[in-house]
Amino acid sequence: MIVFDLQCENGHTFEGWFQDSSAYEEQRQKKLIACPVCSSTRVVKLPSAFAIKNQPTAAEAPQQPPAAINLERFGRHLAEFVEKNFDNVGPDFAKEALKIHYGVSEPRNIRGVSTPQEEETLRQEGIQFFKLPLPSSSSSDSDA
Ligand SMILES: [Zn+2]
């Protein structure tokens, strides 16, 4: 099971449980995911928090301490997750985030690069974003 923090177009946040991320996509496209507050089916996944929870089996003792997180592995998974689930808009990140914020673009998860000035603008506009050190991909980002 995977848990996503979701947000509807009216800014309500809620939690959604899915088999995996493709199940989330499918349900979202079929408009099966509705905000519990306003019933809007225009929901987006909040990028900042996600977790994978195992369904507890009845036989297991519920009071086990959480296993130590392997940060390196977690980081790699997170990077892969972002790579797969976020649109890479490159240097247009701030522009695109603003468009989404004002409803010009379809709400979606995006990733890209931004300048400190752009980040300041985003902060002033109240747009949530987070920075993540990603392993540099060797593919095609060599332009300066
Ligand atoms: Zn709502």
C-alpha cells in the first residue's frame, strides 16, 4: 500500500491509500478520488509527503518499534519516485508552478530548477515547493 497526501482544487488536504502509484493515477483519471470536504475530483498529489505503509497482519505484534530507515535507500527511492511521477519542466519550474497556482496549467507534480529569485517569488505567492538533491542524470542536461 502507498499513502499519498492529496489536495483538491480548493486547497483541502486529505490522505489517500492506493495499491500503488499507478492505481492512484487510474482512480484519479476516472475521477474516483473525491475530496472528503467539497467532493471535488480535481485532486493533486502533494509532493512533500509520501509514505509506504505495510498493511499490518493480524498475527504481528502491533507495538514493534519502527525499523530504522536506510537513508541512502530512501533517498534513492525518493529520487526514482520523483523522476517517474513528476514532470520535468527544467528551468521553467517557477513559471510553471505559478501557472499551476493560478489555474492556467493543469495541476500536476512538477520538478525542475529555479533561481533563488524565482524561489523568493514562489514563497511570496505562497506556493509550496521543496528542494531535493537528486543524483545528476548523465543524460542530456549539459547546456550551460
Ligand atoms: Zn476540497
